[in-house]
Amino acid sequence: MGLHKIIVITIIISFLSNTESTCLPFSCDASNPDTIKLQFCNSSLPVDQRVDDLILRLNLDEKISQLGNTAPAIPRLNIPAYEWWSEALHGLSMEGLGVKFNGSIKAATQFPQIILTASTFDEHLWYRIAQAISREARAVYNAGELKGMTFWAPNVNILRDPRWGRAQETAGEDPMMVGKYAVAYVRGLQGDSFEGGKLKDGHLQASACCKHFAAQDLDYWNGHHRFTFDAQVTPQDMADSFQPPFKTCVEEGKATSLMCAYSRLNGVSNCANYDLLTTTARRQWGFNGNLKTNYCLLLKSYIVSDCDAIRVMRDSHGYTAEDAVATSLKAGK
Ligand SMILES: *[C@@H]1O[C@H](CO)[C@@H](O)[C@H](O)[C@H]1NC(C)=O
Ligand SMILES: *[C@@H]1O[C@H](CO)[C@@H](O)[C@H](O)[C@H]1NC(C)=O
């Protein structure tokens, strides 16, 4: 197994279309006699049943193939390829692999950096910006020039120290303020109302991701690197400062994804931290895998590692390759 490709650590996913929809790419073709009878293609069945049916049909190699961010197609089941990695902090971005702007669509609207937008203290504005990003993304996707609708934004780490170097992509230093930004952004991006209600039949317009969980606010400084940094944080500081934006992002924003950080927290790799991912996020905050659906997407709340974080655990955190993968999968299930 190519370890560098192990990026998505806890997912149950499929992109499916139903017969009424016009979404691209198609996975269940009503005119295809081989797949029309498959239960997971049948949009009149409950979503859980469709997901169970799909998972049961995948063999081990196919399941493993779907754990990286670039998930290949499974032609025998008519399942298309999917790219998990797209970025949209302040506008649809070329930084991820999902969009390249090299087709007929050459650009998308770029809004100001988050630190500036946040300084308006205008939650409606934050919401409307995310809503506009999401609608553009959906349009580009429907035009067939975006390979996925999962966006690894917003960044909800609080900014403790300007030497981090990523001040501009955060909503600043205040945990409550960052939490409010998170909620407005996630609701706008995911297609909910400003108050959090569903706008359209419970459908998900796009998937948002609260990153980087948790206590990451350093890239490289004075010999310390984000890959290996071991943040020493007291339980009180976790509860008061570092966790609240994530808690709010999940509980109030209903974000469909969390990203675990490269770094370590009190000696434990974030992506291998069962207490953080399972006990805190999944159990206490209810990030429990409720299914979200739209015409094209069945999505279970998923935890993704930062790019190559599992390889980093092998290379720099003292794990064997097998333990890095197994521990991460078990920590966030
Ligand atoms: C889809 O499921 C419904 C409900 O069980 C069933 O009536 C229908 O025949 C199914 N459609 C196909 C194409 O299998
Ligand atoms: C755009 O770039 C991607 C990735 O490099 C490539 O797969 C795709 O074919 C390109 N599309 C066009 C229209 O050139």
C-alpha cells in the first residue's frame, strides 16, 4: 500500500447519482442493465441501506483504494473516480487537486483573506461569502470541471502567535470569535440557512471541513516544524482556547468533516489521538457520522488527515508504517 496516499482516514463514501438528477459524473446509469438493479443506486431506499449495500460489495483492495484523497473509479460497480482534496478558504482555489481552471472555466471569485473579512465582525457577511463560494463551486462541478464537492476549509485554529505565518487565513486570536466565524462559514458553504436550518430538503450543497484539529499554530520556527511539533497544552487551555472553535464548528455549524493536524498534542500524534477524535469529537460533540445527502452525494461525517500526516507519523513520529495506518483508522472510526 502506498503510504503517501493514505490521507483520508475515516470515511464511508460514495458519489452516486439518481435517475432524476443531472449531476456529473454519473455512477448509476438508469440505462445500464448491469447497475440499475444495485440497491445502492436506488434513490428511493433509505440512505443507510444504500451505503451498507455499497460497502458490502467492495472487496478489500477496493476499500483500501478509496482511503487516499485521489480515489480511483471502480468500473465494475460503475463508481466514478473522486477527488477529496479541494480548497476554498476565501474562494474556490487551485491549491487542491479538485479544480485546475484549465478547462472552459478559468477562474472563480476571490474574496479577501479571512483575517480581513473577520475584522468586519459581520456574521452575515461571512455567511454570504461562503454561500457564494459554494454556489460557484456547485456550478463548476455541474459543468464537469471540478472533481469533488469536499472542501478543506475553514481553518479554525486560533491565532496565538503571529510567527505562525498563517495569520491571514484565520479569524484571529479569540476562541469565541473564531467559533462564530466557523459556524457562519460552514452554514453558508453547506447550503444551510444563516440560522442553521436546511434550505433545500436537507441536501448538502458542499462539504466543509474544520481544520487543523487541534492546537496547531506553528509551521516552522526556530527548528520547530509543524510535522513534528509537540504542543504542550493543559486541559484547561484546551477547554478554554483551543477546542471551542472546533466544538462550535461541529455542534452548531454541523460541519461534515474534521481534519487532524500533523503535529502532536502532549506527546500523541493528532491523527492517532483516540481521546481527541473519538471520545471528544465523535462522542461528546456528536460528530457521529450522520449521513448527509444530496442528489449526487452520500456522505458520512468524515475525519481526514492533513496531507501526508500518516506518512509523517511513520517518518517522524516513531510509528511503523502498519501502526501509523492502523492506529489512525482506529482513532477516528
Ligand atoms: C427501488 O426500491 C423500491 C423500494 O424498495 C422498489 O419498489 C423498486 O422496485 C426499486 N427499484 C429498482 C430499479 O430496483
Ligand atoms: C486539466 O488538468 C488536469 C490535471 O493536470 C488534467 O487531468 C485535465 O485533463 C486537464 N484538463 C484540460 C481540459 O486540459
